[in-house]
Amino acid sequence: MTSFSAIWKDAGVLRATPPFLVVPWDGIGLVYLNGVHLHDVRHHLTYDRHKLDVEVVAPSTVSRHLMTFAQNFPARAFGEVLGLVGGVRNSMQFGSALLSIEGNAPGETTSLAYIGKAGSARLDVYTAERRTVSVSFRFVSYLNEAGEMKAGTVHRPAYAQELMAVMNRLYLPSANIELKLRSATAVNVQRRLGPQLGEANFRDHIVPLRDSGADMTVFFVGKYKGTTDPLGEAWHDVNCIVVDDAPWQYIAPQRDWPRPGFTDDEIYYDKLNRPKSDRDLHIVLAHEIAHLLGVGHNNDEDNIMSSGRQDLSLNRRVVTSISRG
């Protein structure tokens, strides 16, 4: 059966019907056209040549294209992208063509279609301009009821580097947004703020600690109780985010990729030497970042902005909302 598909989960192909590929205006997207051999492709692709440049990748140039494609990812993922060479060549040998796609119309969606002897397939392609967002982190401790500086977050500033790598693995290929770490510091508040921080205390005593030079400041304060997002919150008026230390309730759905029984994200928690429960925190952080990027809630299942079950992935509506924001 002829179809378009991602070369791996984090390739910028969003779940949609038809598939929705995000390509950076300053880079390329790579996608499989399955069930079609290389020599059958060129004369059966239909697209607006003013808005897209499409190249059928030869096996001999896979490495070069993956080198360019790897620029869509944070540095930590660069080697993983290059490691796809063998698998991509095998797929090409057994009946999948690889297409390299460049977009020439930022902020616009255009269709790429294949109609040939092998069947037909369609892919919607969205071209996203690069956007760089500076982020600062504040790891807050405050006085407990005994007057000791033992309340607040258990996380430390070194965690910020890892969080940025995870967020960029999501936002770079899927929205062409690069998050850059501006600062990460631990701060002490000489006040008793209670066993669980609420909005009033956060605004009165924590928000003044924000980095006014950053596009957004993320606070970890230990236990937090929000309103519309109970385990985190975002405020546009002060460009601040707060995230609970342990937001356990966000449970990842399971997918058939890469094989049954594995969650769909390809963030390697064992390699990061952190528990898989951190994924819940990552989802909440990504959700709140999207709010500051201009995205509201939507009820499309299994995306970070769902008001129901959430997943560490963006969808078509989220990406286009970010672009408009």
C-alpha cells in the first residue's frame, strides 16, 4: 500500500489525515514514500513548485541528506539521526523511496501527492520559520512551617540543561522552534508559603524573581496547585511558568511504533540516568511552554494540549497556532 511516513518518530511528521509534515524554512524534511521504487517516483509527484522543492534521494546521498536533516534537532540527537543511515538504505532497497522536501512559503500548508502504478498517497507540508525563544529557570526553596529552608523543589539548576534538550527534541523538528537556556539558578525565599503553593503566593512572592531579560521563566517550587492546569500554570502577562515537581497523573498512551508495548516517545531515559516518571514532568513543561507560545487547549487526543489524555507530541493545530502566535 502506498503511503507517506516518517523515517523515525521525531522526524516532524505529525499524526493527521493526511499525514502532516513540518519542514523548516531554513532546512529540509525527510519522509518515506512507501511501496514505491525510486525509478517510479519522479514523474508521479504533484505539488506546487513555487512552494516546495522535492528531491528523490539516491542511496549514495543518504548520509549527506541526514547530515542536513540533523540540523533540525538538538545537538544530543545529532548522532542518532546519522545512525539512521543503515535502516534508511534497507528501507529503500525493499520498496520505499526517500524524499527530501524544502518549503519556500513560510506559514503556509501545501499538498504533495503521488499517483502512479503503485497507488496514491497524499502528504500536507507546512513550512515553519525558525523561532528562537530564551528560557530561564528558577529552582525555588522557601521556609517550612518550622522556619527551616526545607520547603520547595527537589530539583537543581543542573536539571535545566537536560530539560532544554528534551524540549528541543520536541519543538525543533515539529515546529522549528529552538529553546535556548539563558540562566538557571537556585533561589531562597525567606517566607512560609505553605505545604502546597497556590497562585496568590506564586504571583506575590515568586514572580518577582523572574528573569526579565528572558522570553519566559520556568519556576520549580515543589508542590503546586493550579487552576485550569492543576500541575502547572502559565501566565502571559509576566511570561512565567510554574511546574509541579512530580506531576504523576499524566500517563502516556502506548503506540505501535517502534513495536507494541513501548511508549511512542524516543527520549532515552535510561541513557539520561533518570526515571521514566520524568516523562510526566516533561509533558507538563511542554504543555505550559506551548501556552506561552500562543496555544490554547484542544481536545484532539494524545497531544500535549489535550485537556484529556496527553502525550509528548504536537499536532497540526498546535503547530499552526504557534506559527500565528
